[in-house]
Amino acid sequence: MSSAAKVIDALAALAQEHRLALFRLLVQSGEAGLPAGVIAERLAMPASSLSFHLAHMERAGLIRRTRHGRSLIYAADYAAMNGLIAYLTENCCAGASCVQPIAEERNAA
Amino acid sequence: MSSAAKVIDALAALAQEHRLALFRLLVQSGEAGLPAGVIAERLAMPASSLSFHLAHMERAGLIRRTRHGRSLIYAADYAAMNGLIAYLTENCCAGASCVQPIAEERNAA
DNA sequence: TCGATATTTCCAGAATTATCGAATCATAGG
DNA sequence: CCTATGATTCGATAATTCTGGAAATATCGA
């Protein structure tokens, strides 16, 4: 994930209303993921539009797909998101002022 | 930062080659920030193009500007980036698989 | 007040991205 | 082999974003 180009792809993939909602939905769905049809229903979106966004996110490396019979199952790639957050933490923060609050978050949880 | 719309604005602001470089430059420059002219020179970019990107990032809340004589000084808003990372950590990760590595990062540092 | 400097705003054109119906592809089951 | 189902790809259009020169704005110093 370290290269800036990949980071930009990931950021761009998430920087869209439908795709951010899509990713959050997949995160909630866990490793098992969800078939495209169910996602389309949950997000109330035409199949072809959803397919466009799914392809976009897969290209960016944020989600993975597997086939299960006629269904294509999509699942969040947690490692990719982890890498993105690591990049932002390491390259776009100023030490204490940015890393600390996350540490507090962990203690609070 | 919590609202999804604001998060999308911040992600979109960072999801662009020149703006990501710009933000990283400002992060490195610390609280003191940098005048627009210096940024334009460092990023080798026409003044009007840079101005477009600076405005974009300021609208997204990621940078702040202050005037100093004829110069407009831009500086990274660390709290905003912190909020963005917090949102991603809380909403786009699956507990252990995403939060843990960041914890390791802290221990290693 | 005048001229120089720092930067933005305006504008038009180029490039990219999003939308979604219709056509197509892949698989399952009879 | 045929049909139904789940999903993608195609294609055309609409909308948004990026680019950079020229003009306008703000400030400083003499």
C-alpha cells in the first residue's frame, strides 16, 4: 500500500457516497461478504451502477470477489484498509497530535 | 468530522496526486505552515492551479490559512486528519484485524 | 499615490467520473 | 439443450473536476 499512487486509488475509491456506504456495508458483513444482488438491494441501486462501483473498489484493492454458483460474493479487504490507515498515520500526521488520540481510542474501548 | 459527507469531502480532497503531495508537504512544515508561493515552487505548479487545490483542501477542512503581509500562509489541520483517521478506524475496520497493526506500529516506534 | 509583489478569481476547454437501460456472459437445473 | 437467474459489460449522456493563462485583488514600501 505504501506507494502514493495506490493510496490515491484507495482514497478515490472511498471518496464517493455510494462506495463509502458499500464499503461500510461489507465491513459490517465480515469475512463472509455479500453477493452483488443483496448489496444492490441494501443500497437501493441499479445493478449496473453497483457493478461499476464494485469494479472501481476492486481495482483499488479494497474489496475482493469470489464466485459462489451464480452469485459473485464481495468482501472487504481489511488488510488494504489497514495499510491505508497506516499510510495516513505515518505520512500525513504530525507525531503526537495525530497518533495520540487513536491511542486514547484504544484505551477507551 | 463524524458525518459521512464531511468524510467524503476530506477523502476526495486527499485523493488527488497534487493535493496529497501538498498535504504531505504542509505536514512536514509543521504548525508554521508555508506561503502559497513557496508551495507552488516546491510542487512545481502554476499559481492558479495551486490556488484551485488549496481552496479545495481548505473547503474540506484539511488546511487553514492566515495572512502574513502579502503572503497567505497555509498549514495542515492536524485535528481534521486525526478525525478522518478516527472515522476510518471506527467505521471501516473490523475490530482486531484493522486496529491491532496500528497498535504494533506504536510499540515498534 | 504609485509600482512591485503575492495570490486569487475568472474563464474556457480538456479530461475524468457517474448513471443506468439494454445487451451479453456465466452458471445451475431440468 | 433450453430456460431462468445473477451479474457484468457496453454505450451514450450528464455531471464533475482539473488545468493554466489573463485579469483582478490585496498589501507593502518609497
